[in-house]
Amino acid sequence: MLLAIYIRIETIDAIAVGLAILIFGGILAALFFYLRTAYKQGGWQRVRRDFVIAIAALAAFVIIRLIQNHQIEHLRRAVNSLFRH
């Protein structure tokens, strides 16, 4: 709530920002624990390999979401153009 008072944003926006920060922190914590487990099982060699795998998986997820969003936006524009008249 302090964030909402300082920047003067709506409550729903402050909640959205808080949830985004929470999700980002959760992803960072999961990555940390994943790499810590890799270190315990195989040392730095395994950490490097697993880090590359984790980053590749996150990048693939982002790329897939961008493609889906692009397709949805294209479909929305097509439907809007049909019903303009």
C-alpha cells in the first residue's frame, strides 16, 4: 500500500505490481534452489549445465507466449475488421 501512496496509482494497479514482483521472486527462488541442488549433486560442472537448461526453458516459455500473444492479436484484428461495417 505504501507503493500506491507514494506513486499515486490505483489499488488494483498496486496489487498487480505486487503480484508481478511476487512471481518474479518465486522464479528467482526456484532457480536458486534448482542450482543449489545441482551443486550438491555434481559440483560446478553440473551447475553450469543445469543453468543453461533452466535459462533455455525460461526462454522457450517466453518465446511461446510471445508467439501466442501475436496470434491472438492477429485474430482479434481480423475479427474486428469483419464487424466494423
